Amino acid sequence: MSRRAKFLFSLSFFLLLLFCPKGMLGQATPCNPEELKAALPSNAQAYPDAIALSGILERNKISVRCILLSKMDGTFDGQEGAALYRTDRGDFEALFLPRPQNFERLKVIERQEGSRYSYSFVGPPRPWPANRIDAAFRMYFVKYQSVLFVVTDKALAATLEKLSHSH
């Protein structure tokens, strides 16, 4: 193997270790190269919280494959960030507030209009100005300390709800 190939291999392995949370390596279905391009960077404000949450999920038998960038970053005033989790139970978004803030007083308003669902929020925390999510499927919002899980799978939402009540 050439020096350049060894360097690229070493660099790739280092990046894999850097962006994959502890316990994720050795999983049956780790991040693929495309997912790694969208991994939550270690310098992201929410990164420490995202890694800590990954550990909690792993201890509760939810295997985390990847922690990726989220499009829900900045959804609420004061939000530290958000991450998209890919797990053995399905995908979900996690939105993070700085401690000791939490989502306990956040009210989620769901409306079904034909086959579509719309969601709006009444804070605190105060939602972004558009204050509306429009979806072709039902969404579930689970509050866990300073984290808000946004989930589209009912069974996964129930699992996360149990987790939130056990801590």
C-alpha cells in the first residue's frame, strides 16, 4: 500500500472515530459513507448533548447507528441545536435546549386536514416565526428533560415516552 493510500485510510478511520458516537462502531449497520457526509460535526453546539443522549439510548437498548445534521436546528428560541438519529428502531429528531431549560410547558397543537397533518406550537420555548409543520403523516412529540423528540413511528414514540418516564 502506498504512503498516500495509508494516509487516506488513516484519515478516513480517524474521521469515522471522530463522528461516530461511542458504542456505535461494531454495530451490524453502521453509518454508510453518504450518511457520514451529513454527520453532526464535533464542533456543533449540540454535539455534547447529542453524544450524551446517544449513551442514554444505548443503555436503554436503542442502538444508535448515526447522529446526523438536522433541519430542525433553530426551531425554538434559545435552542442549542438539533440532531437526526438513525437507530435500530427507526429515525427521529432530537431538539436540545440548554439546561436547566426544558420543553415541559411547550404545547403542541395538532390538526388533521384531510390526509395531512399540521402542527403548531405555543411556548415556552418560543417557536420560530413560521410556527407550523405540515406533514403527510402523523408526528409524535416526546418531551425528555431538555430534549424534544420528534418521531414519525408510533412504536418508537412509545419507547421514547417510556424512557422519558424512567429518568
